[in-house]
Amino acid sequence: MIRIINSEPVEEGSENVYADLGFPDADEMLAKAMLTSQLDDKLNNLGMSHAQAAKMFDVPVSWLTDLLLGKFRDIARDQIVSCLDRLDSAVKRKRPAEPTMNS
């Protein structure tokens, strides 16, 4: 669909920019982008540096930096999910125990 914005025709894309650009693995790329965005948000919310996170994930800092910069074409989705899982597990271990009704 083409809309006019400021007197210029603008073609509205789909919700998957990778499909709009003709990537053959568009769905996989979008999934990786969404997972990477979640990972980046969590790292930022925790104030965790790339070096700290890379150590936790047992990956080189350069690998993590590339991932967070969107260079994930050659990175398997499972690797990103594994990083998210490790981060979530570490956060859960550090949370104080919930008070019980008896305390």
C-alpha cells in the first residue's frame, strides 16, 4: 500500500523487514532479531557489560558484540535462546526468596 507523506509516496511494508527486502530466510532472521532485542533489553536493564555477559554465556566478547549489533546471520537461533536462558537462570538465582505465609 502506498501512502503520501509530506507530498512523497511511501510504500508501507509488512511486519517483517527481512521479507520486504527479499531475504530467503526472512522468518528466521526476524525471530533472531526479536530474540536479540530481548537479550539486549535484559542486559541493559541489569546494567551488565558485554564482558560480563560474554563470560556468563561462555562466548567471546566479539561474538556477543556482533550479535547485539545485528550480525546474527551465521548465529543459530538456539545459541541466542541459550544466552537468554542462562541470563534468566542467573537472575532467578540472585533473587531473594519470596516470603511465606509463616514468616
